[in-house]
Amino acid sequence: MITAPDEVSSITAPERFGVVFDTHYEEIRRYIGRRLDLDIAEDLAAETFLIAFRRRDRFDPARGSVRPWLYGIATNLVGRHRRAELRRYRALAKTGPPPDDDGHDQRVVDRVAAGVTVGRLSGALARLPRGERDAVLLAAYGGLTYDEIAEALGVAYGTVASRLSRARARLRDWLGVEL
Amino acid sequence: MNDFKIIDDVMPDVPPPVVGAVAEARARVFRPHRPHRLRLRFPVWAGGVVAAAATVAVIGTAVAVPLLGDGAGDRTGDGATATATALVDSPGAEEVLDAVADRLARREEPERANWRVETELIERWPFAGDEFLVENRDREVHWAGPDGPAVVEVSRVGTEPLTAADRAAWEQAGSPRLCGSDSDCENDQVPYGRTRYIPADPGDYHLSSVRLSPQELRELPQDPVELKEEILSRWARALKDIENSDTPPGGDVPSDGDAVWWVGQRLLTEAPTTPQTRAAVLRMLSTLPDVRITDGVRDIEGRAGLALTRDTGGPYAERIVVDRATGDPLAVEGMPTVPVPQLKGLPTGSAAFSKLIRRMGWTDEAPALPEGCTPRTKKDCLR
């Protein structure tokens, strides 16, 4: 993905960094909030932008856009709370989704009918190795491409491909459906 | 990419932010909004390098998050001149500053092939939900050539529990691996033992909002009053450009003091300025009305120096520490001025964030990029 010049100048000129926040805050909050409890997620979403600002000299527009860079920082912050993330999955595996998760039931009725419930999926995500889980959730929640996941995680394209391939096989075995 | 969409479909979603929550988050990242002297189409402000370490008060049980802005709050344009009286925290500090600026102004510093600044970025943060504090160190080497900025090299130094008490807490937690912002040493932009090269297209230096060509940088005034006027003049032009751009509106206009402090800081610690200009920067910064001069301070590594400190209005002050003999920059640091909840356990008087300047100057050496790594390629510039 080519980074738009305006986006580059938003990173390099600190006065314009607010544009980066405005453009990406909500999706970064949502990404983290689907992996960790929301109170932690909101703190980490803000911290993602602080780290991005501090390290803005390291943003390399030749390697990709701002978006995967931010997802990479957010993913590493989630990594600091890995135990909390696993606890959350285990809790969801036992209890299912919270009762106020309205949109969810209607949206996924077919999936649930196929046996892919929040509980089973949470249990499976908890069992994935972290590197594979990160790659899977960047694809699932962020909609990142293989290239962007590679950029976000600081790994090679081939590594992303193999992580996703292994994860897909594991999830198929555990859930009994093709993803 | 539709891979794994089933996960997106099935897993619980996040409720949208409640009314005002995004604005609150924005205020936590940037400095809070305040009454404006001028409120136009200026984007919300994000300040200088160490301003990033400033924090804002805790809201509820949330962890306090550093501010990007300087929290300059009610400061207004200062209109100070280099002849104003400096605020002095320690006896004789102003004389020490005068002497060191004089020495710097007399220094001969012949230009060579490249300008190199070796820095170490030190950040202290809570690990695993505030169980203990760690200190992370990264190394950055900034190169500039005849045509402007050339490349930044970034590598990891290491992460350790900060104090003995933090080490004990870390051991009690099972001694999890500490890898900077990455807790299990994977998924990192800069993996341990490797260096990431970030080449730049030749061009201007970006010093906060002020852009200067290599030639303009060399020709900056050597008089502190003229230098300040030059910075403010260029700042005003940049501000006008932003007002006329498509940048989303909202935010504050920085004060003259903000502009001078941020640009001056980068002239002193990053850009290939002449020693005469750096001497002028020292004098210019020292006479800002909210800057204190203190002799005999020690940076995060214990190196003694002369400090120029500016309160941010938040729980951190920013300070620039310079060698009291040579005037060379030693560090730019964020110092807590009140207890910061997520940094409880940080020893009193310790910096929360520091950029150490290990070495700065002209060299005949040149950066060596990995083969194929250029500003135009997307090839992975790791080695």
C-alpha cells in the first residue's frame, strides 16, 4: 500500500499528528477492545498513539502506510497483557458473549448453527501460539493484507503466510469447519 | 482480505465510544483544550520530542497516559528577547551558561562528509498491568549528508526491571521475557540483534513545523535575538500553510514560547548546525520566560551538566542537559513534577523518559545500507 503524502506529513510534522489520531483511533480502540477488556483497551489505544508519536522518526513510508504501523504498535502493547487476553478468552469460552452483544446474534446465526460459537472460538484462540494469533486477528479484525501484517509485525511475508496457514489448519481441526 | 472473517463475525464486538469518549481520549493523548487566543483550522497540537513524555491526570481508575502536548495551558506568546533576565535555579548557573555559550561560539568545527548523531532512547513503563516497572533502551543513529537527512538506524539495547524491587516483582511473576514493547520477543519492528535502516529522500530538515534546507540551516543567525525572530517568522509561515491546507480543524495554536522551545531543542540536539548557531540557541532558550537554568544536574546516566528546564503545565517538566564545559547536548528528558500513578516506584528525581546524546558531530564515515535498501524500495531494510 502506498502511503498518501498527507499521511506522511501528518507523521513527520508533529503539529499534524492529530490527523493520525482522528483517522485511526477508533479502529485501533476496537481492535484492542476485541482482545482485551475495554478499560485496558482504551488506555492502550491512547498509548499506541503516544508511542507512535515518540517513535515517529522510525516510521518508514517506503515500507507501508501508517495504518499497519499503528496496528503493529497496538499488537505489541496487547502482548504486554497476554495473560489478561488469555483469561478473557477462557472466560468467554465458559460463559459465551456478554448479554448485551446484540448485533452479534443476528449476524452470526449461520455460524452458530455450524457450531462456531463464541465459546468454542475463544477456546481455540486461546490455544493458538501468540504469533499465529496476532496474525489471525490482524487479518480478522483489522482486515490487513499479508503485506500489511508483515509490516505490522516486523516479519517477512513468508512468515505471515506460514503462520496463517498453520493457524487455519489448527482452527479447522479444533472447530471442525473450514475458515 | 476475507480470511478469518468468521472470527470477526462471531466474536463479541466493542461498543462504540460513549459521547465525548473520543474527545476525552484525544485530550489524554494531546494536551487538553483551552481557551484560544486564536482558534482557526489548526490541527490539535502535538508537541516536541520530550513533550511526548508528559502525562495527564488519571480519569477514574484508568492508567494515566502521557500527553503529546506540552500542556502549555495558559501560556501565551512571551515576546521575550535574549536580553531578558533568565530564571536561575542555582547560584552562578547563568554565568556558567554564558561561559559555555562563549566557548561554543568560539569553536571551530570543520564540516566533513556526514553528520552523525548517536542517541539512546530510554523509556520507563509499567509491565503487565502495573506489576512492576521496566526500563527499555533503544539506540538510534541519525545520519545527514550534504543533501539533508539520509538515514536513521534503529536497534535494541535491552529491557530490564528498573529497580531491585521491580526485579523482585518480575521474578515473582515468573521472570517473563522482557523485550521492549514486545513481551515475548516476537513481532517486533526492530528484532533483537538486528538493525533497521530507515533511509530518507534527500531534502529539507523538518524541525517541528519549520522546514530548513541544508543551506538555510548553515546560514541561521548566530545572534539569539535574530535567531528567535527567524524561527518565529518561519513558524508563522508554516502555520499559515496549515490553516490553508485541508487538515481537519480543531486544536490550539502553540505559543511563541512553544515554537522557540521545540525548534531550538532540535537545532541543539539533532541538526547539523554550526557551533555558533548552537551557542545562540542556548542563549535563546535560556531567556524564555518559563525556562529555568540549573547547574550541577545529572542526567539519567548520572552525567553532570547544566540544565534548561521548562514546565509543561502537566505532571512532567522537559529539560535539556548540556555539558557545562563544551555546551554539547547530553540529554533531553521528561522529569515528573508530581507523582504519576502508573510510574509509582519511580525513584524521586528520576527521569521517566530520556533521549541521551552519545555522540554528535561531523565524520568522514558514511552509513552503509543493506543491499537494495533505498528510500524508494519496500525491501526489508533489516540487517
